[in-house]
Amino acid sequence: MERPVNCLRLTLANDVGELHRVRPAVEEFLAERHVADRTRYIVQLSVEELVVNVIRHAYEKSGQRKILLEVRVEGHDVFLMIEDDGKPFDPRTAPPPDLQKSIDQRRSGGLGLHIVKGLTDALTYERVQGRNRVTVQVCGNDN
């Protein structure tokens, strides 16, 4: 099967170690398409934060699971889609961390997702056939 020219699809296990394989593949894909440095940085950060959240929080039981990652380039914009079969979770509804409190005083978690929401241009969520699908858009430019 031929891969669409402007789309990278990877299937990864629910193991944080998979990021060692994913990072360079995403970087090479984006660099080959001349995606701006800042956009590549935001996409890589988003991939890492969203994939780690799925691995750490989506599954109630241990065992091998598959996560689908798709990176698509349209003009200067990059769309990142992550799909998993974990428990339903809409990241848009996650409360922001209380940044007024010290690290010791605030609840753990949520900071990475907060950063992704702040750096990306759009974040959508849908539950499709028992699967979570999160899509992020990063608008790029010629810089």
C-alpha cells in the first residue's frame, strides 16, 4: 500500500519507549516537507505529551495496546491525530493547572496538556466506535 505523500501513519505500542522510534520518524517527515522549525517543535511537543498521556492514563489494565498516530501536512499547517481504544477522555475538558500554587501545593498532572492547548491552534476530540480521537492543528508559516 502506498503512503500518501503528505501523511505519516505510525502504529505504536502503549510503551513510553516507543517515543524513541516516533520522534525521529516525525522529525524526518516534517523536515522533508520543509515545515518551519517552530511548527516542528510544537508538533513534536504535542506528540510527546499526548502520547504519554494515553500511555499513562487511558488504560485501566496492563497489556499490549495499539495507538495510532497520524501526522498530515497541508500547506504550512500540520495536523496531528492520535487515536486509542482507552477509556473515554476529552482533553478539552481537563481543568487547567493552578499555576498560582507552588508545585508542591497543586495536583499532579495537567501541565503538559495545558501547554499543548496553549501552543496549538485547534484541538478537537471525538469518540468514534469505542476509540478516542484527538486532533491538533498547528498553523505554520514561512519562517
